[in-house]
Amino acid sequence: MNPIRIEDPQDERVAAYVDIRERDLVGRQGRFVAEGKVVLEALAATGRFGIESVLVLENRLAGLQPILERLPPHVPVYVAGRDVLDRIAGFHMHRGILAIGKRGELPAAADLLGTLSANALVAVLVGISNHDNVGSIFRNAAAFGAGAVLLDRTSCDPLYRKAIRVSVGAVFKVPFAIFDDAAALADTLDAGGFTQLALSPRGELDIRDAVCEGPLALYLGTEGEGLPEAILSRIRTARIAMEPGFDSLNVAAASAIALHRFARIAPEKPRLP
Amino acid sequence: MNPIRIEDPQDERVAAYVDIRERDLVGRQGRFVAEGKVVLEALAATGRFGIESVLVLENRLAGLQPILERLPPHVPVYVAGRDVLDRIAGFHMHRGILAIGKRGELPAAADLLGTLSANALVAVLVGISNHDNVGSIFRNAAAFGAGAVLLDRTSCDPLYRKAIRVSVGAVFKVPFAIFDDAAALADTLDAGGFTQLALSPRGELDIRDAVCEGPLALYLGTEGEGLPEAILSRIRTARIAMEPGFDSLNVAAASAIALHRFARIAPEKPRLP
């Protein structure tokens, strides 16, 4: 690894990093921005997305050495001083670690489902338009061994900068796909032998009593309106019992409870006394 | 209710609302700021904190009528146009609903514990310094029927504006107290017959196997360092099993899982078919 020093904020080689916040809003033509050490580590470790380049603050370089050495050798590592970095990014980048990733082609939902294990847990997100919630749900999905996350077109982009950050890199670990038509997806899941369960405050089953063997698709909807009636009337529904008068749970919190309930994680090794 | 029209952003009657964001940082001498309809509703409904005044955008007044009519008659309701309101607050207040609450005296932790039911669930927060996390934990505590939240001095203020907002008003519903000394608190909880359980990634019990009858105090620590060794070595510990290689859960997500596991909520009424 030969870090390349950037002295000029307008250097063409770091053009993809210019005005990061503004660009969040207009998209990036097939790229995304990853920030922070944990996120960069996940991006590099999972290898599911290409890395175009890395830009780090000079005083962070030594601490990142173990991660940077594992990057493919063709990935340029740019290094800048505090002032140059802030002028490139357009705001004070206190983490001082950025990377540009390549989106590539996402798999079709049906193809992704075809790659999963016989006992897979899948989260299906409908209308989750808040980046924090999408990031948090991916983090929970990774922690509890979900094999995939499927998002409808109204859910927000998991590769949006803030969703990546909140997920602590889980969006690079848990494969995801976008689907157009919930009814067609439900058919595909049916055909694949998936049990389908929709979380809803008015669900028929208490989630503590829900039993599931084999592959499971867990549907999560928006906090305000919940899942569309077309989904709720087609598949089984489960509720998280709450205090009467305060039956309000953030969708990320609901995902933590439900994904933990159906976690698919490797058995733990025996513990030494 | 006779709304009082404010035309001058420097009107002394709305001095407590001036430069809201700046004042978040320096404190407010016994007051707090509540914002948004759901939060104002919780503040008014629970009655645990006094309300000094309310300031609303003129076009929100009609929609708030049912809430405002339930306020004590001495609470002034100020009304302002968009421009005046934004100039008072110092930024664009798109919700247009603000109230100044009075902190009053918090109970001592031991006194608060003395008021709880024989089967109470209590969350004990140690070092939770992120306002989103504190707000989210209160929201989960309210949803799952916790009787109290106890916070150490390094945890952040539940009456900070953002914590209130994230809690969707749960900080007004679930009584809380601040404690100085974790060892003394553990003694008090012991004496009160509480089972004490600390959440830790290296906990001895899988939380799914933990059984608890009677009152329970559930300790939650920071994400990075976790709970102090002095606590972990004194009380039982429980873990939330996670995927090897991604054993990273946000503390608010962990609180959702643990509080749901031990939820103390009124039995549900039989459901009509």
C-alpha cells in the first residue's frame, strides 16, 4: 500500500468525495460513501461491494494499516491533512475515514432467496423510509443471523451514507434485494417453502407464542400506517404485546425483538467453567 | 382557553423559548422544552411535570384544541405566526408545537422504589450518554410496563429536548430517579427483594433461559465498554445470543429485547373473534 498524498481539495482523484452532504441528496451514479473505521472494515471484510478508493486523514493512517493492507492492491489510498480533507468533504469530517464503494448490480429477490439455507430467516421491509430505521434493522438482521433483507421500492436505500453508518456496516454483510410487487414476492416465498409472518400491533398471534420451523420471512412495516392490508390479509400476523395506553414501539426496536425471537445463529460452543 | 397572540419575537412572555438549540447546551434553570403533538399530549396526560406555558404555530391551534383544553387553566397558550415562531426558536420549527415544562424535584431512587408494585420491572442505566439511546430506552420501558428507570450521573438527562422527542413522551410517563452510587443502589434493590440482572455480551445466562419471579432490576450499560466490573461481579449476568463475528447490538435494541422478555403488562382482554 502506497498512500497518495492529496494537497489540493480540487484534485480530480478525490472528486467523488467533494461536498459529501450535498451529494447525499442527488445520488452518486452507482457509487456510495462509507465512513468510519468499523464500516470500512466491514466493507473490506465482506467483499460484496467493490471499493473504488479510500480517503483518510493523515493521523488516522497508522491505525488503519491492518485494514488497508487487506484491500485489493489496485485500490488507491488517498491521504490528506485536516484542512484539505474538510475542504473536500465540505464539512468537518471528524472521523477522517472515507471510502467510495461501487454499488454493482443487486440480485433479483427470487435469485437471492435461491441462495439461502433451508432454515433461513429473511426480513421483508415495506415502506421503511427512515434511514436510521433501515440501518438499525440491518444491524439487528446481522446480529441475529438473517440471511437476507428484502426491501420494497418505497423503503429507503441501505447504501445511503447514514443508513450505512447506523448499520455499523451490516448493509455490507447481509445480502439484500429490492422488490417491486409484494404479491409476487409472497408467491415466490410460498413456493420456496417460507413461513410468512407480518408484524402488526393487531396481529393474531403473540410473538412469544409463534413457533416456526424451516425458512421464515418476517415482514416489517412503517410505524405510522403499518403494513398494507393486502399483506396483512394474506399471511399470518403476529403482535408484540405492549402496555395498554402506550402501545408504541419503534420499528427498529420491533425488529430487534422479532429477529431475536427467530434468530438463526450458529450454536454456541460449550463454555469453559 | 384563551390563546395569547405573540407578535414580537422579543416578547418577554416567550423568553423561555428563545434560541432553543443554543440553550440545549447550557441548561435551562429548572425547565425543559417539549416539542410536538404526541409529546405535549403525554406531558399533559401524565401530569408528573408542571407546564409553564405552551407556544404553538397559529395553524396548529385547531388540531391541538382537545389537548389544550385539558391543560390546567392557569397555563398560558401563546400563538404565533410562522415567521415570529421561527425567529423566537432560532431555527425553522416545522412542528410548530412547543411547551416549557418544570423539572421539579426528582425523587430519590430509594423513595421511588418504595412506590412500586410487588412485581415491578425497573431499568437501571449506567453510562448511557447518548440522548437517542436514553429516549429509546424510555420508550421501550413504557411499552413493556417498566415501573421506573434509574440512571447514574454519567447517563444523559431524560429531559433533554432530543431525548424527550425520541421517547415520544415516555420520559413523562415512566418515573425516573438519578443515583450516585451503584453499590448503594444494589444494596437497596437487594433489601427490596429485587432480582438484579445485568445485560452483558459475556453474560452467564442466555436471556431466553432467564426466569424471574417478583421484582426485577435490569442493568444496561454503554455499548463500548459495557457495565463496570464492580456491577458484573456482584449480580447475575445475562447475554443476548448473537451471530459470531457480528456480536454488536445497539443498547436501545438490547433494551427492547430484554424489557420485552420480562414485560410487566396487564393481561390482555379476550379478543373477539
